[in-house]
Amino acid sequence: MIPFLAMLAAVIAGFELWSLRRGLDGVEYDARPSKAVAEADEPLQLVSVVTNRRRRFLPFIRLNEDVPDCIATSARLNTGSVSEHRALIKSTVYMMPRQRLTRRTAFSMPKRGRYLFLGATLEGGGFMGLGTTPRRFPLSRELVILPRPVEAEGLDALMGGWLGDRSVNRFIMEDPVLTLGYRDYTGHEPMKQISWTQTARLGRMTVRCQDYTVERTVTVMLNAHTFAFSSYGEAMLEAALSLCRGVCEELEERRVPYALITNLRREGAPDDSGEVGDGLGAAHLAAALEGLGRAVFDHRDDMKALFDRALARAATGRGHIYITPVRNDVHPELLTRLRAASGEAPLVLTGDGEWRGPWR
């Protein structure tokens, strides 16, 4: 009897060791946020998929999902055993043979920024439940949270007044409404340019000379080479980011083409040139706002380099909106050069609200 029990114990122990070593064979894990770009405090879901590709029952799997520590969720959260700024969402599941299990964990993010979801560590229980075996499933899924919408009172009225002082929204071509004068017909002009009234009055074929107008375009300049870090911390830069979002949305609403240039560093951006070219539309706005969401509290070049980039594309008909965290970042000599190059006063907006208006 004793030899039989010893053999049985050895078999059970061997099976337990095998199940601990091979308990997670055939198990797969994947997860991603329900959206790649979202608003602060927007309800989201972390969609986790665990797959058992083996033909055996798995009675116990513990999930430790690696998430940012500022996540707001009602799920069980552990911040004490992971690296800085990381946390674990803990849960347990069991898996039937050949089962795919999808779990949705509700969460939100309270702050703007780029956040990474780095996969999970799964722990599979042994045959006897005497221990667990961990296995890491690394991932890198990102979520970009946009700046909060601007709360600057009167921004739409301020921009409306500034845009109203600029040239009308027409393309660089002859305007059939604006007539400068008349000249003799040479035979090369289209028939629609012939002025029959002037032809009858002068007794010879006469054509109209139209004026040329320009399409109004805007360069939005966002500065991060600032005094704000030493004096105000990050709050004023966040205010400038919200202002920049409000300006881009206002230009979209008014159908004014715009470019965005900045000296902010954008974390994880495939193109960190700091520029979004001229354009309009949902995709153009999304590219501009995603860049603002990726911004970190650092600059890629200084304020003068930012103005040099703006001056390189300055031309008649192109307005400029300069956004910076605090009043101390407003340098008269740089703004004067920009005004001279474009022929009109740039609009200046500061996050601290101490300057909001055209630079005269």
C-alpha cells in the first residue's frame, strides 16, 4: 500500500510540476483601448482578449494588466508592485477548451497626454492549485488624450474681428467682380472678358482688366520655449495648448485654411517636424490636435527658430496667430519682423490671458 501511495504521490507531483511549467502553453493575450485618440474624462474601455488554443480546461488564470497609474477605473488597481507611473489591473478568469474570452474594463483618463498600455503578466495555476507560473505578454498600445477645450471667454469674437480686418476669402486669380479698367482687345482674351458697353461707346473692341485677390490663410504658431516652467509650472503651457485647440477649431468653423507650426516636442509622433501643413477638414484638424495631445513639457528648438520658420513662409495674404504660455514670451522685435514680412499685424494670445489681441 505504501509503495502504491508513494507512486501516486510521485505521479501527482510530476503532473503538478508539468502543469506549472506548461500551464499557459497555447494561451494568447491581446488588449487595446477602445479609441486611439480621446478627450479627457471621456468614458473608454480597455478591451482585453484571452485565447485558449488548447483542448484542456484552465481552471485559474490571473491577469495583471500593465496600465498608466493615473487611469480612473472601478476595477481592482494595484500601484505598489510596478515601475514608476504604472499600475496593474488585477482580475481572474477560467478558460474552457478552445475558448476566446473578451473582457471590457471601463476607464477614463483625467489628463492630456500620450499613454501606453504595455500588455500583461498572466499567472496560470497548477493542477493541484499549489502554485502559479507567470508569463509576460508584452504589448505597446497607445492612447492620446487631447487638450481640454478652451474656456477663454470671447475668443470667437476676438478672432472674428481679427479675421474680418483681413483680405476676403478668394483664390489667387482674376476676380470678375473687381474691375481695374479697360484695354484694347488683342485677340487672345476670352469672349467673356469683352466689355460690350465700352466697345459700343469707344467704337473698338475693349476688354476688362480685373483685379487679383488672394486666399486668406493663417499660420498658427505655438511656442514652448517659455518662462512659464520656472514661474508657473505646467499649468500655463496646458492653457496655451487649449488656446491652440480653440484657434484651430475656430479656423475650421470659419473655413479658413491654416498651418500649425510649433517647437513643442511630441512624444511618439512618427514625424516630429513640429509642422502640420496648410489645409482644412476633419483629418487636418485631427492631425493638429493629436500633435497637441502628444506634447511633452519641453521644446525642440528655441523661440527665434520658430519665428524663422514662420518668416520663411510669410507672404501677403497669410496671417499669423502667435500662441505662447505667458506675457514674458512676447518679444516685440520678433513680432515686428513678422508684421513687416506679411504686411499685417499678427494676433497674439497668451495662456495667462495678459495679452490677447493684434500686435500693432
